[in-house]
Amino acid sequence: MSGGINFAGLTSGIDTNAIIEQLLAVDKRPADLLTNDIARLNQRQAAYGTVSAQLLNLQAASFSLNALRAFDIVTASVADSTVIGVDAQTGAQTGTHTLSVTSLATAQKVSSAAQTSQTAPLNFSGQIIVNGKAVNVATGDSLQTLASNINAAQSGVTASIISPSANQYYLTFASTNTGVQSKISLADTGSGDLLGALGVFSAGGTTSNRHQISAGVIGSNLFADSATSIGTLEGQTAPAAGNAQITIGGVTQTVAIDLGHDSLSAIAARINTAFGGSNASVATVTDPVSGATRQQLQITGATALTDDKNVLTNLGLTQRNYDTGRELTQAQDAVFTIDGLAATRATNSFSDAVTGVTISLVKPGTSDFTVGSDTASIKTNIAAFVTAFNNAVDQVGALSQYDASSGKTSPLFGDVTSQSIVDALVSNASGSIPGLPSNLSLLSQAGITLDQGNHLVIDDTKLSSALATNLDGVAHLFRANGTPSDPTIQFVSSTGDTRPSGAGGYNVVITQPATQATYTAATAQTGNLAQDEVLTFGGPLFGSSAVTAPLTGGKTITLRAGSSLDDVISQINGDANIGKVVSASKVGGKLQLVSKSYGASAEFAVVSGVGDTGNGDTGGIGTTVRDQKGLDVAGTINGESATGIGQYLTGSQQGAGGTGKGSAFGLQLRVTATAPTPTGPGATIPTVAFTSGIADVTRNYINTQTDVYTGALSTAVNNLQDNVKDIQSSIDEINGRLKDEESTLRLKFTAMETAIARIKANSSGLAQLAK
């Protein structure tokens, strides 16, 4: 006890804990100061993050103006939207047109006669053919079942049951596509007559030509290839063999047709043999609905066609006539004129009349429509760029302030990195764009100026005028642009390393054009294949690394025995897997395979399961694997090295250690030239004039500041993080020393307490002896 105060547990009565804390607090002061430093550094890091976010917003706005089609945005307007609708895509041709609609395209719809039940069995077993696809019919199937089976076939025909009154049920067939070429093809198979029994067809079996291609030329339905039997292609379970009577030039011949064995080519050959001429042929055509390549039997000069066993109707050469009233809606093409030129289309919506414009016909009538530059959207994108620019400048300003009244500073006050960013942005926005004409090389000449606060300001009147009178010039002010002197060269893109070329442009010298992988059979196929022949394709184009035997993981196709070279070509081109990768054609009577892509990566290998007999009865490929690959484009840009991948050539000159990049570094061009560039006396060398507009310059500059590894902001943040780590290490070191110091002080005070306790004990003993 001392002075009435109890210091529990202390012999001396001294508050040693307080003394120790005060002593340690003095020694901890440096650590507290360092902790404050860390807080300030963390504030700077957060400030850099905020600046970086604003710069990325500006970069996004720059992208919108630097895209290749950024200034090709168009808008479309129509005088009478009740007649037509118009939608224009970016890059569409501009202009005003007059369109007069005579009639709309319609889809064919036919029906059965009225049936008394939709659920009673039809008592028919067999198949019918709907648009070239077999539909199974079982004895117990009802009208409802038949409709469901037709829809399941997905043949381009929708079947429905309509009941206009009690106990009356009509089976309707509606084409899912409009236009004459999408007329419904309906046929019974063999000796069946289900469709006749349902009242779809008129009695007597009269027919008319299904596809009248042109005067004197009729065609069949469209098929996947010309070598596979018709029965197989249609999915028939019991294809019929019948006789067709065909009249050409007043002469009638009977042609035996076996749908179970005969292909389009075989049928064409039978017809030509019967007439001793070449009236029948197989043509490669484009499906007007799907756009796929298909095969069609065409007969020239036929004036009459009849058959038994429905062989011609199964082919789609003829169509049994519908009974009276059964054709509810006729198929017809849209008929119209555009700028006085007569035109037809299979659909009411099409995109091939005016480039880049989709036109929708609504009703008969006349209306003008206009496609023009969408300057409103372009101005919106420019305004977004200006706003993002100003926000970035303002953000740096807000984080760099000094408050004179309080003496307080913002996190980036006096920061060189952030201020240099603002200086660069302002300099780029106010500077002249190299390579552009002097009358439009500054943003200010398009109505965009800098005010005293380094903010961009838009003069709407001046900008609108510039966009209206010189849209291309304004586009060049903002985006990267390459103007080639040769149509076989196209500008694709550039990078921040690509320097403006000047008015003269960069020379482009092609030493090796890009090529496709090409293989031509060693032997011509002069006759029909003697047997089925399996071709196996492998290599990178077919998702397989194998280019030597065996070609594992590739694709195969079976060429049918009896196939002519034309049949072989149609089978390959029509194959869903192979035809999309390589194209087959005929060169000098030989099969030629060509990749659809270019370059060294366009590699395929092919081998046949049948040896080349040399007799002209094989595909001529043989049993040795043939590996083929294309060549990448090679050449120079501005006399500098460039790297070719396929048809794309990119400037790539770079000095030792990553320095000394060429002026055209990163400039990418697409080269479609088929021969090297002539370089002899008097030769004209193609050029590409490259300029880099403000949006491109800004985008590239921001990349240099925000790059995760090399950007100035990233480097500054990393340096701050390193400083924080170093300071924290110092704090940890101080705290470690303080712990040691605390332990030492407590030991010393404990020893003092022990000594005092002994003294007090001795003093008490002496006092007792003195009594």
C-alpha cells in the first residue's frame, strides 16, 4: 500500500506495467510512423486503380471508334412501312431506291378430301414420299398418326388436321417455305394409292411436270448425291422397279427404272441410251432453301412423261394432279420491281437485292426507301469517347489536389506517373495525325477542341457538317486505316507498334502467294467405278494428326460402284463432313481435291481402299497415302520481314533482344494474290498507306500504361507494393525488437521486485530481534 493506492501484486508498490508500456511506446514510435506510411501508400495504390479503371473506360470508347466498320454504320428509312420493311447492316450501300410490290411470295398448301374420322385406322401399310423423304404408314395408323409421322420426317412440310364442321376432318399439307421451288412433292410408292384414297389426287393418275426449269427442260427433286440409289436416298423400305414412258422429239421410249438400285446418274444413262443422245444429265444445283449443294436429274425436250409404280413421281420429275379444290394455296414467288428493274424472289424477305440491306415485302404497293450513313450513332460514339476522355482527366485531377486552407493533399498530389498520362492524352488529342491531309488532320478541324481545363469540347454543328461532307476523312481522324493500292491486298489490323507510313505508303512485296492443299489423282477416271471404293481422309483439316497409314481418327466416304467421275465429285462435295473441308472437281478427266482453306495448316491426307488399276474404273487415288498441304503467304512489308499464316501477312521485323522493331511491325494484311509481285524494271510495287487516328493512338497508349506486366501504372503499383513489403519488414523487425525489449524489462523489474521482497523480509526479521 502506498498513498492509499493499492498496486496489487507489486512488492515495491510501483506500477511497473505502466513504466514498461511507456518505455516501449517511445521505442515503438518509428513503427507507428512506418504504419502511417503504409496507409498513405495503400491510398496511392487505390488511386492508381481508380485511374486505371477510367483509362480502361476510355479504351473501351476508343475501341468503338477504331473498329474497321466503326464509320460504316448505316440507317434505313422507308416512305411507306405498310408496303415494305428495310433493315440495313453496317457497310451497306447507301442510296435511295423505289420498290414496287406486285405480289407476295406464298407457300403451297394442299389438303385431303373430308374424312369422317381422325382416329379410325387407315387400313394401309406401306410408305408415301413427302418432299423426297419416305414416311412409314402402318395398317392401324389413323389420320392423326399419319400427320404426326409426316411432321417427324422434317421434310419441309407441316401436316395438320382441320375440322371445319362436325365429323369432317381434312389432312392438310403446308410447305414451310414460300416460293415456286418449294412446292410440295407428294407421291405414293410402288403400287400404293393412299394419297389417292384420301382424295388428295384426282382420279385417273394424270400428272404434270414437277419442276419446269426453263422452256423445254424439266427437273427432278434435289438429292444429296448422284451415285446412291434413289430408294436409299429417300429412305424407302421397298423401292419399286417400274417403267417410264418418255416422249422426246415425237418419239416415245420405255425406260426401265429400278429405284432400289438406280442412282440419278444411272437413270440419266438409261434415258440417254434409250434415245441415243444426251437429253438427260445430272446437274449440280444449290438448294434454294438451305443453300446446300445438291444434285438434280434434268431432261431436255421431254413433252410427255408417264409411269407405273410411281417411279417418276418418286423422283419428283412429275406430280400427280390434285383433285379439284385440294390445292388450297398455290406456291408463288414474290414479284416486284426495284428502281424499275423486274425481279422475283422465293421469299418475302431477302438480302441480295441491295448489298447489306434486308428487304421485307409486306403487301402490294410502292414505296421509296433510303439507306444512309447513321451519323447520329457515330456522333453518339464520338461523344462517348469525349466523355470518357474528360472523365479520365478529371479523375486524375481529383486525385492530385492540394487544399491550401487545410494543407491536405490527395493521394496522387505531385505524382509524375499520373500527370504524365494526362499530358500524353492531351498531346495526342491536340496533335496532328501523321499521313492525313492538312485540311483534316486535327480533331479541331472536325469540331472537337480542347478547353483550358484540358477537356474535349464538341461543336455539334461543325462535327455534323464534317460527317456529312467528309465521312471518310473523319473516320481516318479516329481509327487505324490502311489504304492499299492493289485489290489483292486488304488491310486487316495493326498494333501499337505499327508506325504511320506517310503518304507514299509501305511497299508490299509477295514472294510466295498463299496456296491451298491440292491433290490430283494420278489416273483419269474414264468409266464407272468397278466396285465400291472407300476414301479415307486424315490430317489436321479432319481433326487427325495422322498423315501416314493408317489414317486413324479421320473421315471416310464410300463411293458407290457404277459411279461416274461426276458422281464421285457430287458424293464428295455433298458429304456433310468432307464437303465442308475440301472441294472436289474434275481436271483433265482426273479427280482433284482442293482444301477450302489456305496455308501450311491446310493439310489433308487421302487414301483409297482400292488400288489404281490404270483402267479408268477407279478414282485414281490408289492405296498409297497422299499427304498434301498448302503454303503460307510470304513476303515483306516496307522491306521488312513479315510472317505469313495462310493468306495473312503480318509485319514482324524485330532486332536482337526485342529491340529495333520495324516500322510496319504488327501491320496485318490479307493477301489474295495468286502470283509473286513483279519486281523487274518498270514493275509497280503495291503499297499500303497506313495512318493511326486518335482512337487508335489512345487505345495503344492506354495499353502501354495498363499492361499487367509492363504498363507504367502496373509498374508504379508494383513499386508501391514492394515499398509496402519493405516497410512492413521494418515494422516487423521493430516489433521483434520491442518484444525482446519487453521481455528484458520485465525480467529486470521482476529481479527488482525479488530484491525488494528480500530486503523487506530481512528488515522484518531485524525488527523482531530488536524487540
